[in-house]
Amino acid sequence: MIFCDYEKIRKLSLKDSKLVLHAFTQIINKKPVYYPGTHKTIDIAGTGYLLNPEAIISDTTTDILFKVQYILLALKRDYTFYRFYGVKYLPLSDYPDLHIEKVKLNPLIAVSDNNIYFKYEEY
């Protein structure tokens, strides 16, 4: 399990989607994450969480944009709900501004019962 701040990862993804996957690879390998081309570390700690991050990073068949979308949506969840209630999904009612039709195109995500489920965690 990895804990990260959604907004910090989102900003990183705006620069380059590959940076997000690189950051998670570094975290999995217990190495610091640096800003590209510098020796300045990035603090990406937060309350969002990603279960089984190794699976998403090692997936070589899925497009990088789908993988980053998966990560960003997963990080919108609050760990408190997972810890106390076992909730692994993302309720759509909490995010009415989400473009659900775009989300449904992602092969790593399932949408049902007004919730988003994550392939490497749920279904």
C-alpha cells in the first residue's frame, strides 16, 4: 500500500504522465522521488492510498494514460474509510464533476452501483 497526496500527483501528471509511474516505481523500491533533472526530492505523502501498486506499475499491456487515470482516481479515496469500513471503491456521488464516460473507457476500472472499482484491488 502506498499513501500519496492526490493534488501533488495530479500536478506531476500534468508535466508528464511517465513521471507519475516513475515516482511510484521509486516509492515501491523504497527510493526517494526527485524532480526531473534535479536532486530536489518531491514530498508526495498524503491521505490518498493505492493498494497493490506493484501490479499497476508492472502492467505492460495497458496504455500509460489509463494507468495514470487509475492512480489519480484511486488517490481521491480517503484511507480512513478503507481502514474503518473496508471501502475500496470511489463513490461517484462524492465527485459529480467526473467525466464518467471517459472513466468507463479505462480497462482497469469498472463502474457500477454508482461507484468506481479498481481492477487490481476489487474486481
